[in-house]
Amino acid sequence: MSKIYYKIYKYFPIVRYIQIKTYKQYEVYKIYFLASKK
């Protein structure tokens, strides 16, 4: 599975862009969630 994912990651910059964007949104959500718990 990781090999297939690596191929996608290598050959499709848009996938990389979406991945980075999603990761950033996740980080923001995590910070918001931790802040709301306090």
C-alpha cells in the first residue's frame, strides 16, 4: 500500500497539495479541539 501511495505522491503534485492542505486543516482542528477541552 505504501508503495502505491508513494507512486501517487511522486507523480501527482495535486495529490501532494491536497495532502498538505488536509494535514494543515487537521493540525488546526487538533489545536482547536485541545483548546476547547480546557
